[in-house]
Amino acid sequence: MELMDTQITGRVWTVGDAVSTDAMYPAFAMQLPLPEAARHVFYQLRPGWTEQVRPGDIVVAGRNFGLGSSRPVAELFRLLGVAALVAEEFNSLFLRNAINHGLPALTAPGARAAFTDGDTARLDLAEGWIENTGTGTRLSAGALPPMVLGILAAGGILPKLAHEGYLRLPART
Amino acid sequence: MGMTVIERILARRAGLAEVTVGQTVVCEVDMTVLIDLQFATMWTPPLRISDPDRVAIVMDHAVPAPTVGDAAGGVKAREFAREFGVSRFYDVGRHGICHQVIAENGLARPGELLACTDSHTCAAGAYNTAARGLGPAEVYAILCTGTTWFQIAPTIRYEFTGTRPDTVSGKDIFLHLAGTYGDATNHNLEYGGPGLASVPMHDRRTIATQGAEVSADFSTFPADEVCRSFIARQTPGAADWTAADPDPDAAYADVRTVDLSALEPQVARPGSVSRNSLPVSAIERRRVDQCFIGSCANGQLEDLAIAAAVVSGRRVADGVRLLVTPASQAVYREAMRAGYLQTLADAGAVITNSTCGACFGYHMGLLGPGEVCLTSSTRNFTGRMGSPEAEIYMASPATVAASALTGRITDPRSEWN
């Protein structure tokens, strides 16, 4: 298993509480190829957002982030280049999806109030903290257990399975 | 320290004497259920899998295939089932919404662990099964390895007392709980108490299913006499499973006592079910454009029976569409034999193929801008069933059927035949 840099720094986008999977990966987008589907994340909540988000950005959400379906929203965030998800509280299915798709996700109570759009966040997945580099506010966050960091280090559960000989993975788009 | 139902099952499958909240465990999974969507996106055939006898495939979300992409997924599902010898393959014709198919075919057994690609997999908690929805990548991993990991979450217990009135369904009980107590994010839900005996299995399944809407991890019910006789009827044969009961000294994050006899039909307002429902007597008598009875939560035979009883001999109001989706092909056939479908269609309902279609706004029964829907399905989230400018209210099949007759959200007790 390759070692992973557990620190991530990126520009912040904020969303509110209870943003559901229907708001991130609507049914009509499920009929599209993944790169096209990714253009509809937050289609109603923040129209035009997928044109503004840049690789390396971080999404900071409120409570109960990702309530809803098992549809792999995390894959869309990855295609948009989002480097990490941070929330006051995650729906556990959504959190697992993120990890399994190789997208770091950190639970940080107080995060929503500590950031506004355009701020820069620095976080550490293994040590469990997130910092607003502009204001200096630093919050403790739930550090990810080693098993979860192992999945992230492999780039997600499918690359991990491929490494273990369960499948041959096509080149990632 | 004693264990809750979910702690007992996860400890058992992790090969541990006990587990405690916060602990991360690796569990052997008894049954892994793949759905059609799994094959339509991101499917790569595995080189080897753990055990084809612990796998089932259910075609449900997009059947018969509405798009070429979904049809291509079907091709891959059939190839996979053939190549790996998966005999539990519920293809179009013996299909249904996976949670109904799981129940009909005894795939969820008391005291065991079940994983499936759909978020409403917690439905099988009605049968004392530790069941939860997992993403397609994780379900694929379980298919390969036979195991996955869980972090033991705290459990909230609902202790039912009193006797459920006949006019109050599982949907009404759930909407009352969701409306009163709100979300249970990162918690398990456990149901029990002396009042539970008055809650039949189909209502328990509605309640267990909708744990997803309050963001819970697992929902579980005990394997009491009502549950055991259901399983014996549904899947006759050796009951070679071991049920999981909670210990008397199990630790709960909260114990909430609910008197079922005091409840009345409930309606959730659009947007969320959490802290967003009211008794039907207190809700606005909003006009409705579409009424929907179906889904894993409320497309069961008993749901169609009650809807048929409400509309029998009457007509759906002008300007209202009533859609009815049986939860499985088996339910469809049984409801046809029993005359429920005839009664519903005579009243003006459209009976659809068994699928998840309308519930998740994928391939039929979508809503247009400005429309109002009253649904008995699983989610009233913005944009769930089509236009984000539509409003989705949620209620029991009886309330939906009664409202289809009047064209306004209506107390079913006033329209009961």
C-alpha cells in the first residue's frame, strides 16, 4: 500500500444542511454518462456551480450531508476534481460512498460556520483537524481510522480490489 | 454490558463475543443483493467472487429497460449471472423492487447480515435482519470478498405501547416518529415493546424501509411471533436461523415510548420527512395533480388491498392521475387474482409494471413544474419525482387513495367505504 499525503489544502465551497443525493445526482442525470452527469451536481441548489468549481476545491457542508440514495455521487465530485468533502455531519451511506470512491471525507462539527465561499481550508485526515487559513480558526475533526485511510490511499475500493486480484480495472477517465 | 439487536448480529458476524459503540468491525455478509443499476454504470466483470450462493441479482430500478444504457446493463447482468452461476437471478418477469423480492424469497433471515445496493435495504430489518444500503462500489467489494466493515453506531429504541387503530398504518406511525423526533443520522433504530404485536409485517416493513429517510444506519425489529409466522408462511422449510434479541441491559442512546393507540393518519409536507409532518386533520387541504401508491415502502399487497377498498365503486376526481405500482411481479399477480387491480383500474387508476421508476423520478410518472403530488412512496425530497418546482406530499396508501377521489389532501377516515 502506497503512503498517502493526508494533508489537503483547497478553496472552499459551502452548502447548507441536509443536502440530499437527489440534489447532487438527480434521476435525469443518472441516464447520462458520468462526465455529463457531473455537470448537474447541485443543479437546483447552486445553478452553474459545476462551471465554477476547479480541481483541488473542497466542499464544506452542514448537518446530515448526503441523506438519501446509494447512487455514487462521490464519483461525480471526483470527476469535477473536488479534493475533499467536509461536513458537520455525514449520512453514513454517503460517507462510505465517498471513501470507497477514493474521495476524502472529514466530519468536523462547526465547519459550516467557520467557512464562507472562497476561503482556503487546510485539513489533515489522519490527525483529524481542519483550519481556515484566512481566519486562523482551527477545528478538531474525526480522524479517519487506518482501515479507511488504506482505502483512500489505494484510490478507492475498486483499485484496492484490483490490486488484490479481484478484477482488472479499466483506465480511469 | 448487554447488546442491542444490531450489536448482537454484527458481533456474531465479526466472530466476537461482544462489540461496543464506536468499535470498527469486519463482518461476514450472509447475502449480497445486486440491483440492475449496478450493471448499467461502472460495471467491470470480476475475476472471482466469494460465493455465488450468497448472491442475488434483482432487476428493479429501470425495467423493462427505458434507455439503451439500462438495456446494456441488463445484458451485463445476465452474462454475469450465467458466468458465475448465480441462481438467485430475478430477471424481468420474476422481478420486483428488490426489498419486496428479498422478503418474498427468504433472502433476509432473522439474525443475519444482508447487503444490497439500494439505500432502502434497511427494509429487511422488519425480519430481524441487519440490513443496510451500501454504494455500488462497496457492494461489489462484498461480492468479491464476502466481507465489509462497520463502525458500531449508537442505537435509539422505540418502545411501542397501546394498540394500533385500524385506520393507522405503518406509514402513519413512521411519519409520526419522523415528524416528532427528526433525524437519526449515524444511529441505528430498534423497534419493540408490547404495542408491536398490533403492527403487522407489511407495516413493519414500511417503518423499517423509511429508516433511510431519517438518515439512520440500520433499522431492526424483533423476531416475535408475528414475524416468525410470516417467515414460516413465506418461506416454508427449516427455520435454521438464529434470531437476535436485545439484552435487557442493552445500552441505548435514547428510549422513546410511543402510544400507538393515540395516533392518527399523518401527512408529510414537501421537502423532507424529518420534523415536517402533521396529523391529516391539521394539514392544509391542498389540491393534488398526481397520487402515487407504490415503492418498496408501500407497494405491498396489503397496501393495494386498502387502496382498492377506499376507491371501490368510485371514481378518481377529474384532473387527478392515480398511479399504482405493485412492489413485485408476485404482488402484481396476487393483486390481480384478488381483484384489487380491477377495482383500482375501474376507479380510474393506472396500474404500472413493478419497478422503482416513479418513486425516484427515473422513467415514468414524473411531475411537471407547479404540480402537486401526494405519494405513498419513500421520499418527498425536492426534485425527487421530476421537476424541482413540483411539490411532493407523503402519506399512507389509504390517505393517497382517498385524496385521489376528492382531488385534495383528504382524511381517509371520511372516505372509507
